[in-house]
Amino acid sequence: MREVGPGVTDLVAVREDPPGSGPLAALHAGADALRIDGHDGPVILLAVDLPFVDERLLGWLAAHPASGSVVPRVAGAAQSVCARFAPSALMTASELVAAGVRSMHALLDEIEITYVDEADWGVACDARAFTDIDTPQDLAALEQQRRQ
């Protein structure tokens, strides 16, 4: 496991270049660090702004029987920052980053993916796991919902 970021966890941290350049660059940086350490399999990307993703969903992603990349969908929207990426997808991510591309959508457009809709996840969690907390306003709205 690796943290791609400033090193706020106990994990070994690596940085995307330039720092803060987005999830595609982060996927590339983390996968590259794992490859240097000898890992040649798939990689699970999990963004830190998804605080409700738990080990059940991550375990399901890791164990999914598809041979390639696996991306959950919520209401038809790909959840690419909580997904499993095959080695071939990681190579494509590296090529895109080297070409200056920063969009996860660009990666999804280039690779083979097994998309899995919520009804087919097969784990005891739901779309709320993908609640994205990006801003203080997002956090305030979540706290307001909890009080209701």
C-alpha cells in the first residue's frame, strides 16, 4: 500500500508530479512506486475524499473475478477513484500522464473495463459509500443530514 500525498498516514508516501495534479497522476505515481517495489498486479485506487468506503467494498473490488479493470457505477456514473485498475490500464495511465493528460475520464475512454452497477456489487454497502466530501460545504451538508 502507498499513500499518494504529503505523508499524513503511516503508509509509505509518494507524490504525484506536480503535487495536487489529480487522481490520474496520483494513480500513476502510486502504481509506479508499487511496480518499483516488485508489484506487477492490479492496483486499487481510493480517493481520500470518500470517507464511507469500507473494507467490504475494497475487498469485493480486490476479489472481483474480472481479469481486468473493475469500476463500480452509481446511477450510471463511473466511480473511478474507488476502482481496481489492471496492469495494462496502469501502463495506459503512465502514457497519458507523460503526454500531459490529467483526466480520469481519458483513462476510462482508453482501457477495457468491467463496470459494475450498485445492484450487482454483492456487498453490504450502498451508493452512500461514494459520498464525496470535497469542500467545507460538503462536510456541513453531511453533518446536517446526520442531525435530521
